[in-house]
Amino acid sequence: MLTAVKSLWRRLTTSINGTPRFRLDPFEPLSPQPDRELDVLLERLPVDADTLETHLALAELFRKRGQTDRAIRVHETLLESVLEREERNRIRVELAQDYFSAGFLGRAESVLEEMILGDGELYSAQAFRLWLTVLEREHEWGKAIALVRKYGDPGSGNIRLANLYCEQAHLLKSTGDEAGARAALKEARKLSNSARTFIVSAEVETAMGHYHRAIRLLKEALNRDVRRIDVVLPALKSLVRLTGGEAGLRRYLEELYDRHPSHRVLESLLDLVGPNDPKADIWQKELEDIVNSGASFGLMQRWLEQREDIGERARGVLVESLQRLKLRLSDVYQCNHCGFESATMLWFCPQCERWETAYSRHEQRVYKNEIDIAEP
């Protein structure tokens, strides 16, 4: 029996392990059952307590190799057999994983929903987590929230649940339901102190024309997490221009720079400081320090434009060089949990599947430096 299984397995995996050569003469039409070898294997290896793990290992191997159709076939065959309830649930979770890997998200959801709702209990954390992943992938935010509310351990995933509410708020806002979006965000802020709940709330208030409230929410976001300055500052500056509060913004940025000396904050401050300003020399010194450190392309270019002792031709050459240097100075976003990197801001890390773990590398470095200085 073992020899026959090995022979069939070699035939089954020939197309994977090497580059075979095929005879063209005589030419025969394709079999209407291309997986006949798998059929034979399943027939000759009946499911019982001794062979169950072999079948599961075979299906896992198929899935890892991208042959999800064969993994599905094995798991479906196992479910047709007489098995204990625990074993059947284990196989159903694996089958849902097959569907998920193959992109059949609806089928995966159906299997997991049947496990949870049909049995009246949550069989395993694996089934729950997989179903939540399916709903997140499909952007079914309302269903995902309901699932976490019903089966999640209270308090154990508040940051995830808060972000699900944020995503739902975005969806409601896009359909013109600002009241629904505000209600969703109110729930989000109850769950988590995360900056994002306040940032998205500010977006909704801005859309409704409540500019002063939006400004307060953005400032509160930075109180929660100053590392989100790259997301908050552009929106804050736009709102201040709409409300005419430049003087108040100047004072706020000075206080912010004291606790988080980011070049983004300094750039915004320099836009508000005139040549006759009493603190002009102080901010010019800060500018020169950052230029010497090479930490900001924008500030380097600003400094060059100020230098009247550099001719136009020389300035043009330097700016062109800085443009090339900018490619190496470009900020990236990095997940604090798994290290995944992205050129753009992501609230959800696609690698470790955690929310709000990706930060601007520059802002994270400034934040860490300030912590190190504050520690005795």
C-alpha cells in the first residue's frame, strides 16, 4: 500500500517538481478528469483514525503550493466521512482557509458562519479570526463589527474594533450619511484612545462645515499620539486658513515643536515667521541645524532659496543634486510590530494584520529621541 501511495504521489507532483518532457505522437485528447490521480489516491487511502493526519498533511501541502482546488477536494472528501465532531470542525476550518486562499470569500464566510451560528458556540479562536479576516477583506464593516461585538472577548480587541467603526464611518460619509458616521465614531472613541478615531471624526466634521470642532479634534489626536503629525498637520493648516486663525496656529506649533521637534512642524512654523519677527533668529538657527543634519529635503531647499550669496546657476545645480538626494531622504512608513514598510501611510498592516501600527519613520525617530532625553 505504501509503495502504491508513493508512486501515485510522484505522478501527482511531477508537474511541480521538475520540467518534464511530453510525447507528441501518438497525440491523445485530454482526459475529462485531469485529477484522476488524486481520485485514485483518495480511493486507495480510506479515511480513518490512522490516515486522517496524512490526508490533512496532503491538503496543507497542496494549499502551500497554490493548488487550492486540490486542497479543497481533499477536505471536502474528508467531510463526507464519518468523523468525530471535533475532527469535523477542524476540517471545516481548514476548508474555509482553502476558500479564503483561493479568493472564494463568500464560501469561506458561509462555512465559518455555519460553524459559529449552527453549533450555537464558537468552536475555536481560529474560526473566529478567519471569519473576521474574510469580512475585513470584503470590507463588510457592519458584519465585522457585529461579529466582534457578539463573539469577541470584551476589551481584548478595542483598537481593532475602533478601527472597524472608523472604516464604517468612512463608508457612511461617502454615501452622505454624516449622522451615521458621527454615531459610529462616537462608539469608536469610547473604545480606544487612538489618534485615528479623532482624525476621522475631524474629517466628518470638516465635511459638515464644523471647522472649529474639527480643529479641536485634530489637536486632540496629536495629544493622543504626536507621531501622527504627518497626517494631522496638513489638515490642520487647511482648516486654520479657512477660519483665519494663523496667530493661534503659530502659538500651537511652537508648543508642539518643544515636545516634538519634527522638521514638518518647523516647516509649518517658518511659513508663519517673517524676517522681522522677534524669534526669527531662533527659528533660523533651528533651520540651519536640520540642514546640517541632512534630515529634510524641503528645509534644505528653503535654506538654499534664502542664500543671496549663491548665484542662480550654482543654486540650480545644488537644487538638482538635492532632487536626486530626495529619493534617499524620502520618508517611509514602518510597522512597529512586524517591520513591514510602505511608501504611503497605511492604517492596516497587510503583513501582520494589525491596525494603527505603521508610523512615519522620521516621526518615530523624533518621538524616540525625545523619550530618551526625558529619561534620567
